[in-house]
Amino acid sequence: MRETASQPYKAKTVTGLSLGALLMTMTAYPLMIGWTLLGILLFPLLFAGWYYFTGWPTAKIVRHFIWLYGRGWLLLMRPFVRFRFDGKDVEGRNWQEPAIFVVNHCSFFDTYCMGLLPVFDIAFAVRSWPFKMWWYRRFMLLARYLNVEDDSWEDISAKGRKVLDAGGNLLFFPEGHRSRDGKLQRFYNGAFRMAVESGRPVVPLCLTGTGELLPPERWWMQPTHITMRVLAPVDPAGFEGDDTVRSLRIEVKKRMSEALAEGDR
Amino acid sequence: MNEQEMIDLINNALAEEFELEPDDMTAEANLYEDLGLDSLDAVDMVVVLEQAFGFKIREDQAVREIRTLGDIYRFVAGKLQDQAEN
């Protein structure tokens, strides 16, 4: 059975550089660079304070700061982007329960949008290239992010289980990389294998609008509306047999594809 | 199982797992350059072959040398022959 939706989702694209886009690009990039540098400079001091007052483990504190960094980015973008979070009261979703988030991927800024989530303790599963950005690398390592490209599955699984067992969440981009044509691409198995092995639910997140904001291979930003829709959790216990991982993957992709197509109308 | 049945089983299993187009699946097709697989797919490819043929190959060093579909056919044929002889 091939994984196709009756009405496949395709993110909208913008080709011309408008005045609004020019204004946004010239404003938002300097603000982002300033916000990032401020974060890097203040981090040691803030980390010490957080550690003193909360006693949390290092990884949890760093993940909290990364989430706050994302919240700050949302504020910086607000003059140009209208954000909407649709999912605080999703049936069957207890935000205190550790889960494996899976999100569609259209833009570099998708990770920043995770500041919309009402939980901060999230370890991202990413390819090796983000670890090469020196200004983020240290924080990603401290936050115990998963390197799904360079590490063996045994290592990834063990590290992921540790995060989940400590009450944290994992986040995967199951497409593996940003969509070049705006369509939902094929899904890799990692997130779903992790769900089956850990018994934790998969929570699909459907993100629309980031492909208009900044798609791959475009440098300028476009003012837009961004919506994050949280779908009902999918319990891996409901899938049995030799193809559990694949069945779970197909079901989650089907639900995301339908929700994205629905949100696009 | 004859050779064509083995090839069909491999092609069907990989096409379903990785959403490949059957027309692209020739013996010469490079898994990475022609079929768009990458390092993240290696674990899944092993699992798919293990499930399709009922053998264990994850510790087999020869798996790491596979580059084309033809390599997979030869590798699986060798494994099936080993099984038949033992």
C-alpha cells in the first residue's frame, strides 16, 4: 500500500519580492542576529541562576533556554507574522505526559516555531549539519539533542529513552529534510521506531505558513500567517505485528496529510 | 524460490518501505544516487530484508558494501544459498 492522501497537501509559495518582504527581511535578520548574540552572551549567567534556583539537570535547563529563545523569536517576528496555536485542548493529549512529536518540514524556521508549544522540555532529533553551526552546536550538545545521521540507532534509542524516562519529549522531522516542492515527503522510520520501542505516543504537529516565510533556497522572508495544529496522539500499542513501525508511520502520515490538506483549504 | 521471485520480493518490499517507483528499480540503480535513499535508511533497509526473508543480517559486514539494487540481489541470493546448504 502506497502512502497517498486523497487531496495531497502542497505548501503555498511566493515568488516575487514585495515591499513588505523587503522591509521584513531588512529588519528581522538583524534582530535575529542580535537576539542570538544576546542569548549566547547572557547564557552562562542565566544558566547559573537557573541551576541555583531550580536544581534542574543541565540538559533540561538548556532546553528551557532554547524554548525561551524560540519564544523570543516569535515576538520578534510578530510585526510581520501572525502565529496561531491550535491544540491546547486536543482530545487525549496530556501535555505533562512524555511524547514523541513529529512535525512536517518546510523551512529553516520550523524549529523556532516549537516555541509555540506549551512544553519546553524537548530534545530535537536532527541530522548532523545543524551540529556544525558553531553558534548553536554547544547548546545542542548540552541539551542532549539526537544526531540521527552520525549516531547508531542503538545510541539514538538509548539517548531518546533517557530523555523520555526523565519526563522530557522528543521531536522528529520525519521527512528528514525540508520539502523542496512544498509537498509532504516520504517519512523515515526513526520517530515511529522510537515510539514502538518506548511505548510513548506520537503527537503529530502540522505546521503551515513557514514555507511562505522562508522556504529552502530563498534568502528573503515573506510576511505570512503561521499555524501549528496539534493532532490527537497516536498510541503505538494500537499497532501489532511484524510491520508495527511501518503501520504506525503510515497512519500518522495519513492523518497529517489529511489535516494539512484540510487546513490549506 | 527462483531468482525472479526473489527479485520481485525485494523490489516490492523496498518500494513499499521507501515509496520507490517500480520503474526506477533496475539492478544497476544506485540506492543513494538513483533511488534517493540515504544513511538514515540503512537500518530500515536491513529490517525490511530481514522481515522479507526471515534471516538476520544486521551484524553482517557485507551489508555495508551494498550500493546498488543488484548488490542486494546478489547478497540475498548468497544468504538464501547459505541457508539451503546448512
